[in-house]
Amino acid sequence: MTSKLRILGINAHPHDFTHYAGTLGIHASQGDEVTVISMTAGANVHNEKLADELMKSPEQRDPDIMNRTAADYTDMKIDELQTACSYFGISDVRMLDFPEPFRLTTSENSIDALKAIILEIRPHIMITQSPYLLGQAHDYPNPTRDDHTETAFASLEARSQASIAVHGMTVPPHKIAVTYYPGVYFQRNQLDFVVDISDWFDQRVKAEETYISQGHTPEWSFRRMDVTLGNLGFMTGVKHAEGFVREKFEMLSGLPVPDSAIRDAEASHEEMVKSRLGN
Ligand SMILES: [Zn+2]
């Protein structure tokens, strides 16, 4: 077993990494190397302030927001992403800034870009967007390709290409040991495990507040984090948790029983209440 892990997080938009940022913080604080990629600047999908201004009549619109160029907005998004990553000890942040909406048909070169990063970083773990078109938490009646699923397709294809030796390559191919998807794209009963991120809750709230471009206020940020992370924590015996889905089943040497499950099963009612309050 390797002592230090290398983890690569691939996201469609700058805000997407926050859904597993507490887990990344745990690993970064243990000396593991973490890289966060955003495929796009997210300028078109999460520009809530511009959307709000456009709803108003022309004379009521805020000129500061209306006169911002796409480039200003991209710079703002990069700043927000770097600041949010810094709360979790992550400094290797890469904004690939592909056109939006992100689609493989218009950004075919994104596969080569990701492949090059995989061969450079040589991660043990890849966390990427969910490739599943159906069954997602913010679901639609019909399966819809969007920036997230297209990012998943690009990263899975890049992973596959990076693992194969081809003539002309100057570095050895690389196989990624494990791939996970953030639980936020799944129903709760589809999650495989959660990570206790209670110690990173304050940073999750701070990171959420950083995305001013998406209209996040301190009250909104605290409420959103406490409800979503608190829900998974409540179900699993801790204060706050982040959920994950495995790409595929694992080979083990026997039946797994996590220490946390034994602890929860043997806890008194008083201990059960305390663990969920973070005491
Ligand atoms: Zn997104």
C-alpha cells in the first residue's frame, strides 16, 4: 500500500468540487496530493446575478452587473475556485476553460487535455462527475446530457486512453486504481459510503460563501450545508458527512464491518444522540 495518495478531482464547473471538498481537506491535511480541475468557468450555468438583472426592466438593471464581460466573469470564477480550494489546503487548481455548454462534440480536445494531466499527476484516485443520465438527485423526467455527464464521459475516456501504451508516448501509461462519484448526484439509497467531515464543516460553509457570483450569502451557505451534510451525518451517526458512489464493486478478503457501524450498533441512546450532535 502506498503511503501518500494522489487524488484528482474533475469537475464541470468551479463549484462542483465543493460537494466533496471536506473529504479532499482530510486527505490534503494528511499529506496526500490533491489536484482540482474545472472543465469550464461555469459562466453560463451559474450566473444567478445576471439572470436576476435580466428579469428586471432595462432601466432598473444594475450597470455593474450588466457591463461585466465574459472575461471579467471568468476571472471572478477562477478567483472564487482558488479561494475555496485554499480552505481545504489545495493549491493545485486548474481551470481548463473549455467553451460552454461543455460538450465532447465541440471540445473533443478535452480528452487529450485530461489524459495529459492524468499522465502528469498519475493519480491513485479519480473523483469525477456522475456519468449516469438517470436516477440523479436533481433529476429530470427524461435523461438529459449536461455539462456534468459530458465531463464524466471525457474523464472516463481520458482515463482509459492514459492506461494504454501507444507509439509516440514519452511517459509510461498510467492506470487509476479507484474512481468515485460525488454522492450529491445520486439518491440517498444509492450511496455506497459517507466520509465524516464534521471537522471540516466550517470550511464547507466558508467555501459556499466564497461563490458570491452564484449569489451565496452566509445564511444561505450555513443552511444549505447544515441541511445537506447534516442529513447524511444524521443517518450515519456523525454530525456532518459527504456521500460517495463507487464506480464498481470491490474485491475484499471477507465481509466488511466498519468500526463506525459497530460503534453505532453498540452505542447507548445517550451516546447515539451525542454522536449526531458532534459531541
Ligand atoms: Zn455544476
